[in-house]
Amino acid sequence: MRFLILIVIIALGVTAYFFLHPSHKSRGDSVENFTVDTMNRRAFSFDKLEGKVKCIFFFSVNDEDSQKMLTMARFAASPFATDSDVKFLGIATDGDADRVKLFMSQFKFPGDVLMDSEGVIAKEFEVNETPSVFVVDRTNTIQYVRSGWIQDFIREVIPAIREAK
């Protein structure tokens, strides 16, 4: 009986931890600079986008939901196609550069694609799930964050970008 009670207490504690502990940074958190390579093997520093609104997509080349979200990213970017103050970033959480290039050639992603196979960016954003989407304002403060499949992706992300401007 004591063993059963102990198991229930542990299960409740683990459940409470996961419900109360966010699996990623939250709205209002700041983002620090990081430097990684793009899929074209060029160095990229997040500071380069200071003063701009950033829409950031974390994706996996092995994830079907990531593929759906990247397809919709093109549509989310279209209202901002001529707006130099809004930038889109794709963050590949797995795969080597050649595999990611092949994968991304299907999606015509509207921005730079960064390689994060070592988890530098995922650690900064505290991302544990793909796909994940963040909108970061001009002061590098997170204004919008969602993880997992977003049914109304375009209806959520476009207003979040506009609000962050």
C-alpha cells in the first residue's frame, strides 16, 4: 500500500512539473545573441537582425508537422514580402546542411535557414519540440510563441508579426 501511495505521489509531482514548467521561453522573455552557420555554410549572427521583427520557425526534417508549417510559412510571409523590417528564420534542429538544403528546396522558405544540430539556438529559446514558432520584436523580446501543430497558423502568426512591429 505504501508503495502504491509513493508511486501516486511521484506521478503527481512529475505531472505538475510538466504542466507548470514551460517547455520553451515565454512571451516577454528576451533573446540573447547567438552565432551559427546557415545551411549554405555562412556564419550568421542574431545581432544582424537587431531592430527588426523576427518570425522564427524551429523544424525537423523528419517531422510531418514541421513540413506542413513550413509550407504555410510562405503564406504567412507574403504580406511582409516588401517589408525590410520583418525577417523570417528557419532553424533546422537536425540533419546536415546538404540534407536540409534538399529538404528546404521543396518549401521555398522566405528567409535564412540556420543549422542548429548542436542545439545552440534551441537552448537559447528552450525549445524541446518541433515545430515551434516565435515572433521576436525589434528589442529582441518574444511576443508570440507556439509549439506543435497550429491549426490556424496564418490567422495567428500574421497578427502576431503586425503586433510586434
